[in-house]
Amino acid sequence: MIFLLTFIRICENCNLEDVVSNTKPYDTVVVKKGVYFVKNLVIDKPLTLIGENWPILDGRKEGEILIITGDSVIVKGFVFKNTRFGFIKDFSALRVKNCKGCVVEGNKFLNNMWAMYWENSEGGVIRNNYINGGEVKGLGTYSGNGIHLWHCKKILIENNTVTGHRDGIYFEFVDSSTIRGNISFKNARYGLHFMYSNGNEFYDNGFYENGAVAVMYSKGFKIFHNKFEKHWGGTGYGIFLKDVYYGEIFENTFYKNTVGMLFDNANGIKVINNVFLNNGYALKIWASSGNDTIMHNDFIGNSFDVSVNNRFVEVLFEKNYYDTYDGYDIDRDGFGDVPHRLVRLFSVIMDIVPATSILLKSPLQQVLENIEKFFPTIIPSLVEDKMPSMEVINYGNNRGRKSKQVLRKKMGFKKHKFGFPKG
């Protein structure tokens, strides 16, 4: 089958809705630089819409801007701004409904309630977009999400930057999709949030200064080669795992989070070859979690490496590196000859009486840590690493060749292009 492609150029004074309605399937519309008032414009057929020199599609806060209901629509090179705001309807700058094979690439989304809202769609691509809801007030309750997917599958989200929304990227009932190479920072609630979504993977992303990253009610996920940095506060988690099963989390960096990872009914999770650096708690594990494996990770500079809410947790710690380990390696096999107990007495006290956190790093904390060395039975003996590594495993990609002395010299971080440090 052969399609005859028509190229249509329009000027600033043309009505974009009239032009789109007069196109044929698989036409290409090139929109020249200018400001276009667009409200609820529907594209219901295969069409390529290309912006030349960043034309602005302005919703003037009256409604949504662009609604795609046809397959194989491509949208590139536009500025979407000023959707309507409200609590009854989720007003979005670009809505994709019941579509296959749509591509949204190289656009800017500014001052919208929801930037993108995809629903009941498959095989789409969201790539190289800049999304900023920065003028939105009351982000936690009033703003929507940057990239929102509901009931979708096989979607690629790649190389986008998202900031200033409630959640940067949100999945609900989304399967077999990939999130890679994105930057999600300074979003009010979650940099990434997915629920009831299975078989997804995300890698090579950076999550900075959001509330947290949350993976909930999902299974069969892979999380690797990401950076989770500076998620501070009462819910400041690098990753919050809630009611999840059979996930793999490997080769990530968790830096300066209140909690690197929280396990809440997280089962069958493998945490391997990650770096937990300068967090408040590297790991918090609740007794509802089980059959988890924590192996070959680096725990460096954390206030507490591990906290549990029960003396008996079904989690295997093995062959991790801890800068707090004071044991010895007589047989020189690279692993400590005595187990490393992971839960500190002061962390137990803080969990029971949170106000004692003001004594963190105080002489009293040091006194308690000295007491527990003489009376080790006061901390959970089953939460221990029987074979702690004597050398750093992952930090700096050194693969176990850095001594503690070299490590301390290497603690300075380079600056990320957004101003956040990276290893």
C-alpha cells in the first residue's frame, strides 16, 4: 500500500484546528513559529505534526490543548503551556487516548496541570521532552503529574526531563514498558511512582530532590543503573517498596536520602551491587518482608546501615561491604571472619522514641555503641552479614580494589549538570 504524503505549511495567523481537520491520513503539518490559541484540539487519524522554531500552543487556562485519539500520530517541536486547572477533571496539555504507535518527541511543556496523560494506549514513545510545571502553586495537592500513564503497555519513556509536578512519572496498570535516561527532580511527591504495573524496567535515570520514588503493588520489575539522591524528610526515600514481588534492584547509587530503601511487604527482592552512600538509613526493612537477598552492596557513610522493626526478618545479607565493620580476615579470603551485626542500638531507640534523633552524632550515641560491643545480645543477632567484604565492591566501579584510606580520599563528588552531585 502506497500513501501520498502532503506537506502543509501554515502561518501564525492560520487557524490550526481548521488546518488539522482538512488533512488526510498520514499528512505532515509543519507549524511555523508563532503563538496559537488551542483548546481541546482533537487528532483522530494518523498525522505528523511538526513545530518549526518552537511554535507555542497556548491553552490560556481554558481547557486541555491537544487530544490524540488516532493511531500513529507524531508530535514534535512544540511548546505546550497554560492548561486549565481544576479538581473535577485532570486537564492535560497533551492527552493520548486508545492509541497505538504514537510518538511525542522533542517538545516543551510549561505551566500545565498535567503535562501528558496517556490512557489505554500501546506501543508509544515519549522521548526528549522538557516538562516543567514550575508556576503551579500547591504542588502536592493542586498539580497533576508530568508523564502520567494509565492502563498502557509497551511504552518507551526516554531522555525526558521532568520537574515541578506532583509526580514526575506515574504508572498505573502499565505493563512491559521501559523508562530510561530520564531526569526527574524537584517534584513534590514522587520522582517516579508506579502501581499495579508488572514486567517494567527502568535504568540510567537520575532522581533528585523529589519526595521519593515509589514502587507499589507490582511484580517482576528491574531497576538498575539509576541514581537516587537527596530525597529528604519524613517520607524521603530513595525507593519505597510497598507490596511488591520478585524484583531486581542492582548497580544503583543511593546518595544522601533520609532512607535509601524501605521494604514494606516486599518479597522476593534481590538487591545486588548497589552503593548506599551518606544516607540517614541505608535500608529499613519491616517484618512483613521476606525471601529477600541483599548481596555485594557497599554501605558507606550512612548514619545507620540497617533498621528493622522485628528481631526476626527473612532477609539474607551476604558479602556486602560496610565501612562500620571492625572485624578481621585472618585467612585472607577477602571476607571477615566474624559476622557483622547490622542493627545499631541507637537506631532501635530512635524508632521507639523519634525525638531522640536530636542526639544523633552526639557523645551519647557513641557511648551506646560502645555498650553494645560489650553486650551484643541487646541487638537482633539474626540480622547480620556472616561474610562481610573487607574491600569496597562497587563504589567508583573499582570492583573491590579500593582500601578504606583510598575511599575516604575519593568522597568528593563531581557536579551533575542540574547541580546535583554524582559519583
